[in-house]
Amino acid sequence: MSTNERKSSLFTDESVTSIKGDGPSVAQSQKSTFSISDHRMGTTMVFKFSKEKSLFILPYSNPLRKFCVRFITNQWFDHFIITVILINCVLLAANFENGRVEMTFAVIYTIEMICKVLARGFAFHKHAYLRDPWNRLDFLVVMFGYLTLIDALKNLSFIKALRVLRSLRTITVVPGLRIMVNSLLKSLKNLSDVMLLTVFFLAVFAIIGLQLFMGQLRNRCVFDPDPEEYSWYFIELDELNPNETLKARQQEYYNNQDLWLPNADDPIICAKAGAPGTRQCPLGSTCRNTDTNPNFGYTSFDNFGIAMLTCAQLITLDFWEDVYSKVLGACGAMYIVYFLCILLFGSFYLINLVLAVVAISYEQEVLDPGELLIRSRMMIQVAMKTVVVLLKKRKMKMVTRRTVMHSRTDPWRSQVLLQGSRHGAAASTEKKRRLKRRG
């Protein structure tokens, strides 16, 4: 078929028309839609349009609308838009501001939007421009882009931030990136049960951590005070009438980080009791309870919220060995079981469960419904064949057991059963041979 014939049959009223070749192929139907498919880099892109009048003026056979349809479905049009967006992103990263350049980008994006509106219609019928959520994002980006050109508004920080939205247009242009984002958004619906399970898991282990490790990570090896310089420190406190001022001064002494025994970058976290696996303070220092938790207070089990945060750090394996070494140094080696449970069930089960849900959503987004139906039918057929094979094996085992049982009591009957089973197997084999000959 020649090029002119292909172009003339582009908008015909044939029931089904499929054109294959170097250019795009067009499929028509008696319904109110028509589609254009184009092969790009090993994949087939399908563009669907409505036969309704665009903007209530242009029918689908209008020359202007034909031109716009061919223009926006051309792969070089997409390549040009991607190049413009990348250049715009580079200029945004370099913080380059020029009125003429901004006006050029705005004009290009506006021409693209107008061509799509003329080809698809604006909003009031199927496959219209604003019916696609990504086109709505494009429309908002183009409209906000003109706000940055107003002299009275362009210096506002909010308006400058709107320029960053132009980088989001790469999602609408690159099909693979759009599929990835769609699969992530759709997976959020399926992740509700998994997220509830994850939050419940974190809450349980955070409560267990509160009961086991509350206040233990505040222990530090503090240098013993000099009796001459800190004579007040050695005054014995009366348990019945404690001196609160003296206790406050002692606690202030413990909280002085200059008096903590250093260990490389972090001070030593110790244990007051001599449990197996704990760190003990050397001579000249004593393990005291301070008011400071490690890592600027973010690694702690002193309250429920910070314990949830620490458990989240453990299941994501984000520098988890730091928490592990600090807890074992303060509490002992027996609490390895706590970390084994939270790492095995959290990191290797829950996190992989989240990834599995995202992977299923991506597969559903990539494959069409017909292909998914074929795959599900194939899986059902394989499962049914497996069940049939298992039932046959089970039946043969039962016959063999019956033969063995009867051989002990009645040898003649067992011989008859064994011959009958062999005769049935031979008959089924002969039947298969006859079917093959007929085929």
C-alpha cells in the first residue's frame, strides 16, 4: 500500500482497518473511537482518539485535526519534547534565569498542549485531553509556567518553586517511566494490609524493646572524681532525708561529656551489672546513668515513638549493627534473640512482601488483561495436571497396599488384583496408541 493510500484510509469508516509498515498503523471501528499504533524500539504504542467533534467544532475527518493527530503520534515529536524538558531541567539545576528562555519554553509547551487539545478534544468526551491524569498535570504545569513570567510575581519563592514542576513532565512523555509511576501508585491500594501488618510488627517489637532496654543506652563510663577537686561528691546521702541539691550536682557531673571515657568517636556504653557479653568500665571510671542517648538521642528505647523509629531502622538494615552493638554492650549477649527475630521477620519477610506487591502491580500495569487471563488459565491447567498426577500415584499406592495385605491372607486373590491392575494399565496404554494412530 502506498503512502497516499495509507494517509487517505487513516480516517475512513471501515469496520476494521489495520495498516502495517514503517509508519503507524490505524485501527477503525464502528464505535465512537479510533486508534493509532506505532512500533517504537521493539514496543507497540497505541494512541486512542474519539470520533466526536474536537472542541465541538472539528470532526475527526477535518484536515487540521488529521495533521494534529499525525503530529502528536510521531515519535520525533516525543523525542523533541523530551530534549526540551531535559534542557529545561539542566537550566533549573544551574539556577539559570532568563526571560526570553522562559518564554521560549512556555511557547513550546503551549503549542504541544494546543495540538493535543485539537487532536483529542478538551474534556467533554472519551479520550479527551483532560481525561488523562498525566495531561492534567501538563495543563497545570503550563498554566503555572506563565505565572513565572509576571514581573510582580517571579521573585516570590512560591512562584520559583513552581518552575520545578516542569521536570515532572518527563513522566508524561517517557512511557516506561509512566508505567513505573502508575504501578507504584496502584500498589499503594494493595499495600494497605501489608502496611498494617508492618506497623503492628513494629509496635510489638517497640513495646518489647521498651520493657527490656529502657534507659540502658544512657549508661556511660565516667571518670572517677578527684577527692580534692570534687570533695562534695563523696558526701554520703541520707536515704531518709536525701539532699536533692547534692544529687542534682552529681547528675550534672555524670552528664558532663568531657568526663566520659572516650572510645574512638563515640563514648563507651557500659553495663552496671556484670552480665555475659556486656562492656565493663576500666579502672579509674565507673558506669553511671546519664541523661543522653547515643546518636543525638535518636537511638533509644525510652519511649514508644523513638522505639518505633529504632525498630524501623533495624528492619530496613540501615546501620543496624550500631544499635546491635550498643544494646549488647549495655544489656548482654542473651538479647541476640531479639535482634534475630526482628531481622528475620522484618527485613527478610515484611520488606520482601512489600516488594512483591509492587512487582505484581508492575506486571499488571505492563501486561494487558488478555495476556493476564491467558497466564492465569495456564497456571490453572498446570495445577490441575499436577493434581491428576498426584491422584494417580495415590491410587497406584493404594492398589499396591491392598495387594500386599491380601497376599498375607489370600495369595490367590492378591494375584487376581495384581493381574487386574496390570491389565488396566495395559488397556490404557493400548488406548493411547490407537488415539495416536487416528491422529
